[in-house]
Amino acid sequence: GLGLSGFGAAVLAFLWPRPVGGFGSAIRVGNVADVEANIAANGGFLYLAEGRMWITQYPASALDNARSVYPSSMMQGLEAGVMALYQKCPHLGCRVPECTTSQWFECPCHGSQYNQAGEKKGGPAPRGMDHFAMSVSGGALVVDTGTIIQGPPIGTNTTGQEAEGPHCVGAGSH
């Protein structure tokens, strides 16, 4: 009887609907215009804890460069002017915060530095920050946090963004 009860509970747990939303699912971030306004209001960086992600603006002038580097699953977001980045440093997995003075992401653990597109600019990381697949439907940005796209290789700089002020961590190296 105890074994059958345990089996029955396991079957119910398997069939019970899982909560929708949060990391590992598709997250509706909001209307692109509102997202861009939130990015501007937060000094160029928007952090969404629900998806463990950063949202930054992506310049329209860099789209031609982006098409040769980023997969099609990211292009709808880039064409809408935004980029969704996984918060984890690809070096050892630390959460990478923004640096408002340099306008880059700078990892406090070992000093890896990334521009606003998550492209590696310095430090020991093996590549740029990982990204998420994005889509735009009816003007709304949807980020699929279940689809992690490996960051771009060292030396990628689609936007040409350089540090805009003092670094928060270590010294910038190019």
C-alpha cells in the first residue's frame, strides 16, 4: 500500500501543471518602447531578476555587423533595438553587474569586462556574455530564457562601444 501511494504521488507530481514564468521559460518583458524607456531611466541597463537577465539597447547602426555574428533567434530583438544578456560571467559564473561610469558590464570576481552588447573587452573570460533568444510580437519583447546562446568569441565588437568613463573593476584592456 505504501509503495502504491508513493507511486501515485509521483504520477500526480509528474502530471501536475508546472508554474509558468521565471527563468527557463519565455518571459514577456513588455512593449519595446516601455523597455527602452526603462533602460534609459536605469542609466543604460535594465536588470530583470525573474529572468536572471540584463536588457540593454542595441544600436541600429550596428545591425549589419550583428547579422554576421548573432543567430537569427536574436535578430528580432536586435532589430527592435534591444539585447538580452544572461547575468552570469562565462568565466566562472559570477553575477556580472553594470558599471555606470564605464557603461560596461564588469565582473567583480576576476575582472572580466564586456560592452553593453556583452562582447568581451578584457579579463580572463573565454568569450562574451551569453545571450537569450528574443522575439517581438505585437510590439512586445519576449525573451526565451530557456534558450541560452553562447556569447560571441573574443575580439567581437559589433557596436564599437568603448568605455565611457572610469572602470568599476580593474583596468580596461583591449
